[in-house]
Amino acid sequence: MTRLPIRWRLAAVIAVFVVAEMVGPTIENAYILHLLVLTCIYSVLVMSHNLVTGYVGLFHLCHAAFFGIGAYISALLAIHLHLPVPLTFILGALGAAISGLAVGLLSVRLGGHYFAIVSLGLGVIVYQVLNNWVALTAGPIGLSGIPLPPEIPWFGSSIPWTPHVFLAVGLIFVLLTYIVCVRIQDSKVGLIMKAIRENELAAACVGIRTHKVKVAAFTIAAFLAGCAGGMYAHYSRMLVPEQYSFISSVELVAMTVLGGLGSFGGSIASATFFTIVPEMLRVAGQWRLEVFGALLVIVVLFFPRGMAGLGALIWAGVAWLCSRLGAQNVAKWGASRGVA
Amino acid sequence: MALLELSDVTKRFGGNEVISRASFDVREGTITAVLGPNGAGKTTLFNLITGVLRPTSGDIHFDGQSITDMPVPEIVRMGVARTFQKLRLFKNLTAEQNVTLSRLSLGTVPWLFAFIGSKGSRQEEKRAVEVASELLFFVGLAGFEQTRAGSLAHGQQRVLEIARAMALNPRFLLLDEPMAGLNPDESSRLAGSLLRIRERGITILLIEHHVDVVMDIADRIVVLDFGKVIADGAPEQIQNNPQVIAAYLGGKVN
């Protein structure tokens, strides 16, 4: 792939970002606003999951645990030690990164299915601790009274943290995470990660220190998941262990696969799909989740590369159209996107 | 001078001794071939030298330094590169990316600089692409830079593995049956390439079943049978060695 499309892609994403930031404040329906904030948080989470599963090719089942660790550390530090929220947020993300480092070290020793099972166990441990250490986490009742971040100073006055502000900040988070992921993808780091996914032994035999790459990828992904957790904690101001269970990790895997392994744009699309569509299906009444499940099956059956595959198909269509209109350069670019 | 030295190397899988007390050395700047019937332990020997497997006992020295317990990537960084009998390309990457990866993995630009796209990292990438296109030309894959490695023909995949190994700038190249599945024309062209690689000062250790080609290009031949080195010498000596004939034809040794 040439350099140009990457710039175009970034430009397109930034354009979408600007439009979203402008549309955000005009939304008055509180429920839709809530769903959009959740979409932002889940987008960050799914992109970070994709970095490990889609790039390094390490299938794991404890990503929701990193999300939970970030959320609970930030919330508990803010509640009990009264630390300012931006600081607790960073500490939460660092806490998640350290646990990611530990899991990454384990992944070095264990291959494939064995690692997936061990990661499942680790995820369950985190959930059990959150659920049963009632003195610290309030257990299944849920941790409440989580403070809001301090108001943002703005030319003498200050902006309180309304859902609109959360949406604006959430969008910035999505954009930053996307840029980080795409930069990793386009630099030699991404190529090295892909090599490990393709063939680990061959990667080692061209001098790639596969252990270090795996640990680094896990640490970065867990850090990003911890950020998503901190954001969720101070937005919802109420944490329930159920959100960080094994089922949530499986949902994240589903979201990543649905979006397309290795496609970060697909991850955002998939996070949006998973957050919004079940709500739109409320018209189906009690059959809501069954219909949603059927939709998932259909998408996976017809688009095995997930939403990224769907996107590629659209690009191929655009390329065809452009070639008919005589815009050869754009057509060529579109075709390369369609194949990639 | 010996670049590679194996002394009393033994490898057991459970009770099965695959390599038993193998000792030989490879002199710098030569092509050494490893011959032997199927199951003689040739590929295991390669895996031991490159660190993919650890010997049960014995020592392996490269350039005077012990590499017996060194991890695979560190051995690569000492200048040992290999190809695989059962191809192990990065199938979903392009031919060019397969080769640039070797350069970039040994690159000195720290990840953080690569991540922010610093000038140094862009130069490193540009240089890697240049080296890749030179090597792809060298092995006859010019024009296939942007082709997915998995979509190349079998013979092209074989030489792509060689280009990928060459991009590591090795001092020592291990080739595991590079001519398997090639037609006579392709094999003789590859034989020519191997001689040119030797001219570049790169030492080659080669596993090959095309005995006629081996006799032509090898400076020295090591013959393995049931994990034991049964002969070691110049091609003419090996040709007339009764033990070798026995191993291949199943005759009796007097």
C-alpha cells in the first residue's frame, strides 16, 4: 500500500470526528446521548482488543478484566483517597497496563489454546475478587458515589461534566486511540506484529524477539482498556462487577471479530453496532436478543472478514463506479482498498 | 577457519535418539551439504543449530562463541539465517514485506521513533525496501513485489524464503531442501544463485536430495544416517565411500 491512502483515511476519520463533535451538542434525547457515550467507550475497548487479537494474533478471554481493573482502581482512589480524577484515571490505566504486562509474560510461556484457557481463568479471578471483596468493592451491590472529574476551567468560568461534555471528550478518546492504533499498524511495529500472527517460528527466525513484542502489545492494549474503564467509572458513577465478567470478555471477542480482525475502523463500526442495534431492536419486544443473535450469525456467514470486509466491498463498488466515470487514479486506490 | 563447530551433539525425543554424538565443523566461505536418507535427522540438526530445539547434550559454537542455549532471535542476530523445508512464509503479507521484515526486525530505530514516524525511521523503511527489491531481483522475483506471498507459485515461494534469509545479511545461511519441488531448470538456476551467494562471502550449509547438484556445487559433504555422521569429506571421497552407498542402497558393509 502506498502512503497516500493512509493520509486520506486519517483525513476521513478526522472529518467524521469533527462532524460528530458538532452534532453531539445538538442531541437532546438523554438516552441517545447515553448510548453514544457508551459507544465511544466500547470503541476504545474493542480497538485495544483488536491490537492483541487481530495483530499479534493472541486469542485471549480476559480483556474485560483490564477494563474492570482500570475502572475500579480509578473509582476507589477517587472515593477513598480523594485524589483528583485525572490522576486516578491515569493510575487506573497504569494498573491495567501492569496487569496486562503480567498476562503478556504468561502468554510467552503458553501457546494458543492453553493461553486462551489460562486467560479465561485470570478473567474469572478478577471478576471474583470484584464480586466478593465486599469491604473494598461493595461486591454485587455495586460501587456508587464515584465523583465526577473536576470542572474544566474555560476562560474564567468553568464547564461542568454534563453528558454532552462526556460525549465530546469520549470522541477525542476514540480519535486518539484510533490514531495510536493506525500508527502502530503503519509503522514497522505493526508489520512485526503481523509477522508473529502469520508464523511465530518464522518471525523468530528473522530475528524478531517475539516474547518482547507480545508483552509490549499486551501492555499497550491493557493500558487503553484501563483508560476506557476509568472513563466509564466516572461517567456512569456506579460500577457493578457483572460488567467485567467472562461474558463481557466473550462479547468483546464477538465485537472484534464482527468488526474485522486487524481493522480498527471496523472495530469502531462494530462497537457502534453492538451498542445501538440491540436498542433499536426493542420493537421486537422479548425477541430482541434472539433477533440480534440471528443478525450476528448472518453477518459472520456473509462477511467472514467482518464489517471491514463489508467496507472493502463498498470500496470495490466505489472503485468500479469511479473507473466508469474515468477517474482512474481514484479507482486504482479504491481497488487496492478493496483487496487489502 | 571453522565458522560452525558441533561437538558431540545428541538429541533425544523420549527414548528415541535422533542425533547421536554428531561432531563436524563448517569452514568459512564454503558450501557444505548434509546428505542422508529420510529420517536421518537432517532437519533436526538444522533446528539444533538455529536454536529452535535444544540439544540433549553436546555443544554448538558459532564464530568461537557457544550458541547452544541461545534463543532463536539472538542466534539470528549473530548472523545465522535459515529457510524451511516446509515453507514458513508470512503468507498474507506481500513478497516485499516478507523481505523488508528481516531488515526492519534487525533495525536500530527504536519503536517509539518508528511510531511517531521520525526521519530516521522513514529512512530505515526506505532502505529496507531498496534492499528488498535488490534481493527479489537477485532471486528472480522482480515484478512480484506487491504479490501476496501465499499466492506465489511453489518455486517462487522457495526462492522468496531465500531472499528473506539473505535480507538478514547473514554470515551463515542454512538451506533446508531449497530445491524440493523445483523443476530441473529452476534447480540449476538456483544452484547458480547459491554459488553467487558463496562468492559474496556467505557460508552455506545445505540439505539437499538432488545428489547430482550437490556433487557439483558442494565443497564438502557430511552424510548422516540414523542420527550419526557416517562420512565427512570432499564430494569425490563421499561418492566412493562404501558406508554411504550402503546407507542409500541398503547393501552390506564389509
